[in-house]
Amino acid sequence: MFDTHVNLHGEAFQDDLKEVLSRAREAGVRRFLAICDRYDNYETVKGIAKGHQDIWCSVGVHPHHSKDFPDLKAETLIEATTDPKTVAIGETGLDFHYGYSPQADQIISLRKHIAAARTTGLPLILHTREADDLMGDILEEEMQRGAFVPLLHCYTGGERLAQRAAALGAYFSVSGIASFKNAHNVHAVVKTLPKDRVILETDCPYLAPMPMRGRRNEPAFLTHVCAAYAKLIDMEPSAVAQITEANALRLFHKVPA
């Protein structure tokens, strides 16, 4: 399996990252994508990737932090992708729930990331919360300017955004939320996603799946995410693991198969 969204550079794993990765590998996780949430964390995230043969990374600025990087340029992101370990742009997007950054700053940052994804041909990792309509509008508008490949990570949006994004060729990642008993809306939408464009993630250390809910999430728990998604679409977990890994390797095409 390929855990396509791990946050390894923070305090949560600073004391036992080696053990965390060992447990994940024993559980069958063979590849990891370490996510860059702030551009000033990129060197740290890349350093983790360079220290392990089975870890790669992204470069970008989470929408929460977009106000902190007003001078970020698409060219800066593009230059970072010349490193063989940097295989994706993001995480970027729109989050109007918390409002940690003004909406205007988030939109400007998102468009810079889209430009970088378009130029490099690398997937664009998108975070969307309470911004479905605007995200759909921006993706459709920007796609008219030139193709790029969106990935709506940890998908919790509505069916309408899913349909609009799927029509643009987007991929979707399923997280531990798929295992939550009361996440009925997410369950309903996840069942409709095109199976050839679904990948798996833990988003660790957040969103631990059942039956690990309440604990620090870690990549080894991807097996539970896989089982939850398999149950929703009435497939065997082993088949889902194969399909989603193949999808992830197609999407993150710089990662060796």
C-alpha cells in the first residue's frame, strides 16, 4: 500500500519516527508521501524523504498558512520539483471553516500552486473545507487555461464538487473518516467516486480510523482505512489495496513503481 498523505515533520513523530515507519512497513505500507504544509518546512520535509528510500515529498503551503507567504511564487515551487524526491505540488486549497488566512490570500496562493502544477505536470494536492462551490469554479476556470491534475485529498466535500472535479480528471483520496460510523454524508459520496481515481491516506497524525479512534494516527493504520473503503464499495481489502496502489503510482508518476 501507498500512504499518500503523511505529516511526519512535526512534534507528533519527533521521538519515535523510526519505530512508526517500521510498524507501517510491517503492516504492508511500502511507500509514503510526506506533505509540506509551509514553504519554510520544505527543507525539513525533503530531508525526511531523502533519508528513506520509500518516502517522497510535496512542496507547498496549506491554506491555513497562505497569509504567511504572500511573496511565494509559482517559480519557487517549480524549482523545488527539480529534486527527484519532490513529486507533488501542495498541499494547497481553500479552508473557510477556520479562517486562519483571509479568503483572498488563500485564493491567490491556490492559483500560484495551480500554475506550478500545470507547468510541472505534477499532481496538485488540494484541501477543501466549506468552499465547495468556489473550489469547483476555480478548478474549471483554471483548467481552461491549461491542463493539470487535481487531487482532492481526504475528501469530505459534497457530491456536486466530486462530480465537477471528476469531470476534470481529478483524483480523490479516502482517509480514516470513511471508517467513522456517523460520517454518513462522506460514506454516500465516497461510494460514487470513480474507483480508478481513488487513493488511500492516513493524514497522520490526524484522523485515526476506527478502531484506533482517539489515538495518534500513524501510517500502519492505513490497513484500517483500506478495510473501511473496501466495505463501503463491497470489495475485498486485498483488491482495494492493489487498485488504490496502482492509482497512486499513476498519479504520482515520479515515484518508481
